[in-house]
Amino acid sequence: MKVLITGATGLIGSELTEKLLKNDHSVNYLTTSISKIANKNNYKGFYWNPQDGTIDENCIEGVDVIVHLAGASISKKWTNNYKQELIESRLLSAHLLFGLVKKSQNQVKQFISASGTAIYPDSFSKVYDENSPEIEDSFLSNLVVKWEESANQFQLLSIKTTVLRTGIVFSAKGGALAEMVKPIKFGVGSGFGSGKQVQSWIHIQDLVNLYYFAIINQTEGILNAVAPNPISNQELTKTIARILKKPLILPNIPQFVMKLILGEMHILLFQNKTIIPKRALQLGFKFEFDTAEKALNDILK
Ligand SMILES: NC(=O)c1ccc[n+]([C@@H]2O[C@H](COP(=O)([O-])OP(=O)(O)OC[C@H]3O[C@@H](n4cnc5c(N)ncnc54)[C@H](OP(=O)(O)O)[C@@H]3O)[C@@H](O)[C@H]2O)c1
């Protein structure tokens, strides 16, 4: 199978690329950096610039599946300009791919897009699965809705579409977990707010396996890309500290302090969403890291 990946040079994309190559698939990828373009037998880079509508059209040759991971990082301060970049980097890129697939001779059968759990509203009582109709009214959630619409437009071309609503990715190589771990490592860690807010997370290896599963099984529709056992912020912080054998300083950091430091983005630390991967489990996907304890032991060891 030949897979075209956008954002292949990022945290998730680089691991997915490795998994596909190991299993004898070929990877084409689109990058916004000319310096990241490589050209090997089964691994070929192509330049694009979604902002000005540039794309190397050769990228689509022989491609069976497109995996769209590209997007400006959510963990930078959300100024008005940056909010625009968060939106455009995901939507203009999807539209550019759509235009190319529509006008070219190709054999693309499936379009898979990253998506986010931000779409679900905060709740202490609800457990969300892929059938939950509730949608939060926030900047990030509205972005996710448009992001998923941009993926679903591929159905107009009779292409199967899948979106992976991804929780916080636990990886040793970066992302949100690395930021949570830093202060704890230095002995100045603590929880946030009441610490009761539930966070839905997934080990990078399970996430990559789920993308692979979606490709191999030509999955359609929504998949919650989260582990089956979400965890409260307090438990998560305590577990990290225990594994690292570090103390936690008390009390927890109040929300207004984090708002002063991070601006609107601080809500990521206080979101309270219990989300389960009902469809993945129903489809027979096996999580290797089903509890945060297992995942953190693997990553922080
Ligand atoms: N990591 C998480 O916890 C998490 C959680 C939920 C959802 N997601 C989503 O999953 C996707 C992949 O996440 P990741 O953690 O692998 O992200 P990442 O490490 O930040 O990589 C994203 C890639 O997107 C490309 N990119 C960055 N800015 C861009 C822009 N302005 N225009 C076009 N392309 C741009 C870059 O590739 P080039 O430099 O090669 O162009 C970059 O390597 C993202 O859409 C992210 O929002 C991630």
C-alpha cells in the first residue's frame, strides 16, 4: 500500500511513517520545509505550501490512502493571528489535497484525518463515545468541527473518510506530557485547579497502531483515539511523581494563574472530558497501554 502523509515529520507522523515502512508499505509525504525532503525508494518527500496553494502534484502518484496530520501546534499562545494559523494550517491544507484528488487521475480510496477531543463539552457526569452528539462551543471545538468537515468532503469523491479524535498523546519524544513532566522532574510539580478534571490520553504507540489499524481495515467514521481509562489531573500528576520518585508541592496551581501565564490556551489543562474509545474496541482494536500507569511506566522508565 502507498500512503501519502501530511505532517509526516511531526511527533505522530514520524512514528506512523516508521511503522508503515517496517511493514513494507511505501510513504510519500508533503512537507512545508524543503530541507526535510528526502527521496528514497519507498520514502519520498514533496513540497507544499497550503498558505499560497502550492503543491507538488507528483505526490499523489500510486497513493491508496492519505493521512492528514499537518497543522500548526496547538501549544503556542493563541493570539488572534495564531488562531488564524491554527485554522488555516488544517483547513487550507485539506482543501488543497481535495482539489488535487478531484482533478487528478489517482487511486485514493481512503482519507484519514487527525482530529481532537476538544469537540466534546466539559462535563463531570457524561462519558462520551463516538455517538455522543454534544459539541462544545469554544474556539478549539469550532476548529475541530471545521477540520472534520474538511475531511468529510472527500466522501463527495466516493472516498472513505475517518477522523481520529485524539486525546493528549503520551510520548517520550515531546508533546504535552513532556511539558507536564518537566516541573515534576525539578521537584516543583503540582496539579492544576481542583485536580479533579478528567483527562483523556493515549500512548503514542497505541495511537500509531490505531492509525495503522484504520488504514489496514479501511475504517470509516469517527474513532476516539484515547485509551479506555481516562485519568484525573491529580492522579496523573501523582502517578508521574511516583514513577520519577519526586515529591509534589502543594497546593495545586489555580486556574487564574495559568490563565495569566498561558492565556486562552490554559483551558487545555483544565478541560474535563471523560471519553472512551468505544468504536475502536468494538472493531477489535487492542490497546497495549490501557492504563496511564502502564503508559507512564513505559515512557518515563
Ligand atoms: N500530539 C497531540 O497530543 C495531539 C492531540 C490531538 C490532536 N493532535 C493532532 O494530530 C496532528 C499531528 O500532531 P503532532 O503532535 O504530530 O504535531 P507536530 O509534531 O506539531 O507536527 C505537525 C506537522 O505539521 C506540519 N505543520 C506545522 N505547521 C504547519 C503549517 N502552518 N502549515 C502546514 N503544515 C504545518 C509540520 O510538518 P512539515 O514541517 O513537514 O511541514 C509538522 O511536523 C496535528 O494536527 C495535531 O493537532 C495531536
